[in-house]
Amino acid sequence: MPAQGPEKQPTAELDARYSSALNPRPGASAVTAVEWSEAQRQLETAEIFWVSTVRPDGRLHVTPVIAAWHDGVLYFSTGPGEQKARNLAHDAHCALTTGGNSLTEGLDLVVEGRAEPVVDPAVLEEVIAAHEAKYGPHITSPEGTFHGLGDTFRKGDAVVFAVAPVTAYGFGRDNGVYTHTRWVF
């Protein structure tokens, strides 16, 4: 499982080939890499992520999940028999993606790493608390979509995965000024 503790601060670089730095539009000459703190803020608040895994035959599998950012690690869960769990048992490499679908504003993020099952009961309790704090009544209310998720984690009826970023990418859009930032951990 990824090490917990103080979050590793990544190095950031702007890829000018895919940013407005090479485009003469107004404001483009001042384009810089997005600060990791902004990407982290979005990872903390994004409600839906898309997890991409690889099937044993090499075909991709992409599906939406809820996830919580805690201590520099992104946590998500799935049923032990679901396709993504079977894929991760074969190859733990994955990517989690979040963002928006506007052409002119927003920051899309891709976090790449290895999905490691969480088995430590103390860490599971922290992950449960992070999910409950983030999603609130969706998890804590009896009427919530994911009510009982914590007990599902505790019983092992869901596999909880931890993904510590190895590399992350940010694709920013600000009224026609585009950035492509790469963070390496």
C-alpha cells in the first residue's frame, strides 16, 4: 500500500507543445504550469472520477467511481467481483480522471499510479471518515445513495484501493488560454 504521512510535493512542468504558450493569443505568453495546490484542491472536491484499468486481454475498461483524497492518496472502492477489481488483480496500474466538459474553462486531471488494496483497519477507518466528510448525506443518511458504505468497507464486501500518484496531468482552460501541466512525484 502507498506510504502515508506527509504528502510528497511533485515537480511541475508546463508542456508548451500542448499549452497556449506557443499560441499568439492574448494572455498566452504568461502561461505557467498549474500549481499542485490547485490540482489537489480539485482532487479533494471532485465528486466523480473515472477509473481506467486494463483487462487481461489488453482491452481498456473505464467506469465512474466516487473517490476521496486523503494524505496524498486517492481512495476508491469496488465490489471484489467487478471488472475493475479483476483487472487490478491482474495489473495494478490505473488512471483516475476528473474534471469538466467545458471547452473554455476548468481543469481536467489525470492521476496515474498503482491501485493497492487497503487492508489495515486503521487506514480503512481514515478512508471511511474521508468519504463521509466529503460525500456527507450521500453516505451518512439512511436515504443516501451510498448509505452503509463504511460498513461495506469494514466487512470486506468492497475492495478499497489506494492510488498514490506517480504522475499526474492537468489540462487547464481559461477563456481560450490552455495549459498542460505534468506533475512527477
